[in-house]
Amino acid sequence: MASLARAGTQQAPEWFGSAAQGIAFFPVMMGVYAVFYSAWWPFAWGYAGAVAFALVLVVAVVFLLRGVAQIRHASSFPNNPTAEDERLGKAMGLLNSVTHPIWMLGSAVLLMFGQGRWALPLMVFVIGAHFVPMARILGRKIDYLLGPVAMIGAIVAGMIALDPRVSWLVVCAVAGIGGAVATLCYAVYMARAYRRLCERADVAFSGSMSRRSP
């Protein structure tokens, strides 16, 4: 029988705190990314873009609140990483240390040489590409789907960027579509993943931080 750790009025398996804290923040992070990706739409497409951005902003706020609730909930349990948690953490740390500097440094170089219109497509493509090895590391099939969604958006934006008559704002807006769709879908998936984790551990979580006795 798995050992139990007490947190407040709830009990949970010893592994729960580490697993929960490892995914609780994803809705917050994905919501922030989605706002950034969609922030270009009003500048590129006027009223229609503003309406679309406002919708994304509302959804992002919902995920922000959900993510904060998850973080608060997860932090009330002891964090006792297993050997598998540590292995995954090291693998993801290595992946992020390789992929994120690519688009950061690449964007800086593009801006330095007056080619900033390619910066956001590069960012979206690299972040989308890093979903693929992430899927293998974490064993999440959803990453195999959402990674290419972001990459396709970046490729389409890159093709548009080849035409100098097209505003760089439009290029960024198109790239942002792929990024926003991928990140919002990922936020939905990870919010559901947190609830499924709680159900597997028989831990109460309402999403609004109200608790019941187990």
C-alpha cells in the first residue's frame, strides 16, 4: 500500500505532490503565451483582430485563474520527487536549454540585421518543434499533434514574409495563430491532466480551491 502524506484535511499518495507541482503551472504559462501570440492580431487586422484577441484574452484569464488554483492546491502537498521525476526534470531541462536559446539568439540576430519580420515565425517554429522530443520524454501523444500545429503556422507566416509588400505585423499575426491555437489546446489538455491526476490519487480538487473531506 502506498504511503500517504497529509496536507490540510486531505491525504494523498507520497508521489502526488511532486507530480502535481510538475504540471500545475501549465495553464498559467500557456495562457501568457497565447496572449502574446494573439496580441499582434489587432494591429494586423483591425476590428476583427481586436475581437479575436479579446476572446483569447478572456480564455487566457480563465486559464490563469485555473492555473493559480492548481498551483495553490499542489503546493499544499509535500514535494517528494521520485527517481523518475528527477530523470524527467533533467531531460526537460536539457531540452529547454538547447531549444529556447535557438529562437532567442536567432531573433536577436534577425533584429540586428533588420530582418525582424522573421523573428516570431522562428520563435513559433522552434517552440513547436520542441514539442516533438518533449512528447517522447514525457510520453504525451498530444505533443505530437500540437507541435506541428505551431510549426505549420510558422511556416505559413514564413512564406508570407517572403513578400516584402506584406507588413511584418501580418507576418507576426499569422505566426501567432499557430502559436495561440497550440498553446490554448495545450492549456485545456494540461488542466484536464491535473484533474485526472487528482482523481488517480483520490485527492479532491474543484478548480475553485474549495475542498471536501476525502
